[in-house]
Amino acid sequence: MLRKYERFLSWETLLLVLLIVIVAVNAGQTTFYLQPENQINLFQLSIEKIIVALVMTFIIINAEIDLSVASIMGLAACTAAFLWTNKLPMELCILGGLLSGVAAGFFNGFMVSKVGLPSLVVTLAGMIGFRGLARVLLEDRSVTGFPEWFNNMGQQPILGPFPLALIVFFILLVIAIVILQYSGFGRLVYVIGNNKDVARFSGVNVRRVKMVLYIASGFVAALAGLLYMARLGAVRGDTGLGFELDVITMVLLGGVSIFGGSGSIWGVLLSILIILNLRNGMGLANISGNTQTGVIGVLLILSVLVPNFARGMRAAWNRRTYVRRAPEEIKGG
């Protein structure tokens, strides 16, 4: 009987119900909430985080973690700003920022896949080290005065009412769905996440897959950092500080197992919508930023506890069903 309704009891279904409730409550607070301007602004205020959440989904499904993504965002932005202060063309500054992200991702991937260190330790060190390097580049300065065309990329609509960052998000979303759900590489990500030793004995190049994922993580985080730089029109050494909390929460709340091997982009997309609408609703209700951060922290805890509890309940139900049916099957045999 449980299997009959399993599709309706899925984590994605629960997230969809929760999203509908949040939207209904927010819409009841003010008619402005459902206006297109507010919906675009809802994405725009957290667009860099949700871009990074897409690649973080791959990392966690692969049974790894990347705590350094926010620091890589800051490093890329500070690298570009540092080059700008040294009179380089903005195009070369953008390229330098992206290359710094790729280099940071390569470092993480090399230490995890080649050296064999735990990703938690490596990326925690990266979170501190990359942030330190960003602060060294700019010290206590706040760099502004970027070209108008660069600031417009982050502050003005590019296609209809949509800013560049939102367009980039939708492009990356389509790419992530195709790769993770419908490609051979995506299947390898799941297989390694379930059991990397079995994958290795089956002939899968585990090291290469992990290296690709971390380089992609560094590149996407750097891209998000540059988009954040364009949106603000200013860069400091603490750019993107603390963003990793929201990013990881979006992924785990979306049903991606912290132990790897399960989850989907669709669940993460629903989770993103929940967090964005929740923050927007709390903002409309004049709830302070510190309280909003506390709510996100609670969601992070629940996103780990609730799926584990649900799996435990399902396993107990299956054992109970097996014990009840076993005597009948033996008797019938």
C-alpha cells in the first residue's frame, strides 16, 4: 500500500506543497508580492547563490562537499578588481577573475582526487586560504569605478525585463538538468556518490570525474562572483562572505543526500524557490536579516534530519511488511 502512494509522498511533492503554502501566505500579506517586478527582484537579490547551488548539487551527489565556493566568489571579484586598479582593460580583468576560480577549483580537485584528502578538510582550508588571498589583494579598500557597460550587466535588464545573471542561471539550469539527469557523466556522478570503490573496480575513472566537478565548481563560483561584482558596482575583501550557508541549504533542502548518491536538480529548484520566497516574505514582513539567517540555519538542520527520519520510517515499514508476509509465503510455498 505504501508503494502505491510513494510517488505522492516523495520529497519533491512535500517541497511543492510547502512552496504553495509560502506563496499563498506571502500573497496574503500584500498585493505587491505577485507583481512581476517583485518576482524578478526575488531572484535578483540571491541570483549568485542559486547559480552556485546548481554546481554544488553535482558535488554533494558525488559524496563530496565544497565549503570554499563563497571564498572563490570573493577571490574572483577581488582578482578582477585588483587588475582593474592596475589599469588593465576590463575584459582582461574578467578573464583574470575566471582563471583565479579555475585555479582554485583545480587546487581543490587535485587535493581531493589525486592526493586523497577529505573534501571537508581541503575545502575548509580553501575557504580560509582563498578568503585570505582576496583580502591580501585589496587589503581594506573598496574598489569602485568600473566601466558603465560592466555595471549595467549586473544592474540593468539585458533581455526584456531579465538581467544577465538571471539569464545565465536559466542557461546553467538547462545544462545541469541535461548533464545530471540524461547523460553518461551524470550517471557516473551518481554511481561514484553511491560507492566510489565499486565505481573504481567497475572501471570508472573516479579521479577524473571529481577533478572535473571541482574545476567546474571553481569556474561557476568565479562567474557568480563577477556577476555579484557587476550588480554591486563595488568589491571588498569580504565579498560573498557567508554565502556557502545558503548554497548548501538550498541543495540539502532539495532532497540531495549529504552522504551522496541521491537527489535531483528538480528538488533543488523547488528548494531554491522556497528559500527565495521565504526570504522575500520575511523581508516584506520587516523581519531582520539576522532572524532570516537563523531561519535558514533551521532549514539546513531540518533538511538533513527529516529525510533521514523518513528513510528510517520507510525501512521499518518494509521490515514490518516482510515479517508479516514471510510466514504466508512459506506456507504457500
